[in-house]
Amino acid sequence: MGFADDADVTELPLAEPKRDAEPKREPWEGQWTNLDGDYLARAPQPRDWLLKQGAEGLFPAGKCGLLVAPGGVGKTMALAQLALAIASGFDWLGRDGGRQGYSVPKRGKVLLVLGEEDREEAHRRLYAAAQNRQAFAFADAAELEHEAFAEERRAEAAARITLLTLAGMPCSFISRADRYNEPTTSSFLDAFRAKLEREAGEEGWRAIIIDPLSRFAGLDAETDNACATRFVQAIEKLATVKGHPGIVVSHHTAKVARSDKDFGADAAAARGSSALVDGFRWVANLVRLGDGVVRFGVSKSNYGAHGEPIHLRWDTTKNVDGGALVRMTEDEEAEALGELGKKFVASVNGAMVLELLRNPMTPTAILAALGKQPTHENRAALGSFLNDKLISSELVQDAGKWARPGAPKGPKQKTSR
């Protein structure tokens, strides 16, 4: 059998070369930046602040923060009030007796996610805050008398709040087959983020508030650094949805922090893995100081000032279930800290303090000698005690040092020129 000559061979069409699929998107797309010559001379965009205290920025938009508090101190109520403040543009942890709380430079759309409450309980919280003229500090004294004005402001705020209640529902952002597998984000998180994008509206989200961390971080986040880090990354991912919202997540304190007020005001008071506090860019603490007295203070801030701590009290003047947190007046604060001063001295033995002051000492040195941290409360409490003893002539004060009358004066401090 011979071969046909070339002229008889039927030419088959060549196969189309395989075309590569669309190039895969690199995980760092949009983040890889080659700097141009003007980069270091060109001023960056001013930071967008979610909260400010006076002229100082307190918590930036687009970043992730942690509110740490023991159970029952009022963190869910404080967060409900935060949602109301951002939606309205009025102060958070409002003013009493004319004292301002934390200002909201720009109002916007807020998602309040409550993992432990149902819709009825969430309604109670928001209603209590909105009805309280100190917690919802939207007007001056004259306007406060007009209920129609108040209702208008409440309606405007409500229109910017979206509520998601998840009591009894599994809602972990993190998934892990077992302790030997790498933690990954869950299908719940994917669906949640997609919903955020769909519901963002024209302006996008201004803030997302999540309460509490334990419902969303997965079973191992408080005991395993890898899971904790993965959870922080999940929260950071939420901050990239339309509007670049600030994210605030509440978390419980460790057991030791519940009995130690000094430690309770520290960022490290958060329960569980240290990777949680390390990962969040901003940490604030609510600490119960005494009956009806709560302290709010920032213990970690990577972008702004810590600000001054403020003292709050529960206000139930509207006879609304639970009441709301409002800032103390100066007189209330002085009285409360005075009472704390008495308890503080009693806890370390007042006679011991007087014994120390046989030689002149500064308040900081006194606290150190007593084994107490120089926190705002300890300084204020000690100051109350010292002033009482000054009035009764049991102590004298000179150049910032306190001593018993007749105590030898220490050497004068040398000043450098």
C-alpha cells in the first residue's frame, strides 16, 4: 500500500492555540505602589475621624477598635448610644450640666449588630437612649422643651440606623475544622460582607458596631493567636466595604481585671489571646468604680491621642427601663471621687499614708510606695484624701510635695540652665 503524493493529502486545520484564562487577580492588587518623586513632598489626605474629644482626634474612621468591659457594666448600652450618636451627629456619652462627651464630626449610616440580644431588647436599649435628654444631647436648653423638635431629631437618627439581632444564631466569622487546621473565614462572614455591600447605599457605611466579640470570633480566638489574628483580619476586611466604616467590637475583661480597677483600665485587661489587643488599632475600657460610677478611657491608640478619661453615671430620670449612661457634672464627679478616695485610703490603711509622709513625697511617689498604679482614679482619690488632711492641718503641701507638719524638708532640686 503506497502513500499518496503530497498533492492528494487533505490538509487538516491546525488546532487553535489554547488561550490562557483571564489573569488571576493578585491578592495585593491596588496596594503595590511604586513611589513617584513627589510622594514625600505631597501632603497626605487629612485623617477622617469618627470620634473626637475637643480638637483632638480620638478614633478614626476606617479602622478597628475594641471596647473592653466586664459584664453588666453597660457596654451594650454604651454601644447603642454610640450608634445613636453617629447616626445623629450629636455627642456620644453625652453631657450633663453642659459638659460635652465625645463629638461626632460627621454623621452617617450605622449598623448595630447585637449577638446576645433579640429585637425587643434592642428596641428597649435604643429607646432608653433616645428618650434621655442627656444621652441624646441634640439641642440646647431652650430646644429641649419642644417635644416636636425632639421627635424630629429622633426620626432623623433612626433613618440612619440598621439593626441586626442574632441572639441564638450561630454567627462566627471564623471557621476551623480542628486544632490542626489553619483557621479560615466562614461562609457567614462572606454572606455578611456581601450584604453590607448591597445595603451600603450612596454614601456607604459610617460605622459598624458589633457586640460582643465572643459570638463572632469563633471558639478558639480567645485561646489561640492564629485564630485571634484571623478574626482581626476579618474585621479589617469589613472596614473596606463602601464608606470605609469605623468598626467597634465589644469584648469582656479577664477575671483578674474585674477585681483590679487599675488593671481593668489597661488594654491588656481584655480576655483571652494577646493577639486581639495587638491587632486592634484602638482599645477603650469601661470600668465600674463604685455604685453607679463608670469610667471610660482610651488605653491604646495607634493614630491619635488617648484623650482624657470621663466619668459616667446611670441616669433613669425618664423612668425608662435600664436608663442610659451620661457624663457626670463636675460636682457629681468630685463627690464620687471623694467617696472613692475614702475607700481607697481605707483599702491601704490611712495611717500608713500618714506614716509615709514623715518625709515630703509627691503623689506619684506615695502611690508607688503603696503599690498602686498612677491611674487617673488613684491620683484623684489620693488627691481627695490629701486635701482633706490639708484642711484639717494634718498635712502641709509645698512645691508639689506633701508631708506632716514639721517634717524635714528634702534637698532642693537642682535646675539646669
